Amino acid sequence: MSENQNGWNEYSRLVLNELEKLNESIQNLQREMQDVKKELTELKAKEDKVVELRSWKKDVDEVVSPTQLKDYIKDINDLKSFKTVAITVWAIVQFLTAIGIAVARYFK
């Protein structure tokens, strides 16, 4: 009987060891599943943002195409440059007119 008892003790230790390994494996799988769920949630959030951006782009494209927008920006920059030049020329003309009037009054 003691021989049976020793065999049973050894077998029960082996079974217990295997159960502990299985338990660790299950816990590792659960952790990995949680990580996968977290990553899936992040991907869904990114997908929602992409859908929003596509919708926004579609709305913008209905108003103006990217090439038209580029042309408009160039035109605006040209107008800003023209405005600067025009104001500078106007200021110089005003200054010269004031000098001309002052010189005319001085010699009169």
C-alpha cells in the first residue's frame, strides 16, 4: 500500500504542477487579450477620426479643390505684396506733394 501511496503522491504533485502551469498560461492569455482589447479600442478611436477627416475633406472639396485653394493662397499673397507696395508709393507721393507745396509757398 505504501508503494501505491508514493505513486499517488508523485502523480498528484505532477498533476498539481501541470495545473499551475495551465493557470499561468491562462493568466498570460487573459493579459494578452486585455492588451488586444485596448489596442482594438485605440484603433476604433483612430478609425472614427479618419471617418471624420474624410467627411471634412469631402465638405471642403465641395467648396474648393486643393489646387484652387493653392491658387487662392498665392493670389492672397500677391495682393498683400501689392498692398504693401501701393501704401509705400502713396506715402512717398504724399511726402513729395507736401514738400512740393512747402517749396511753392516758400518761393511765393
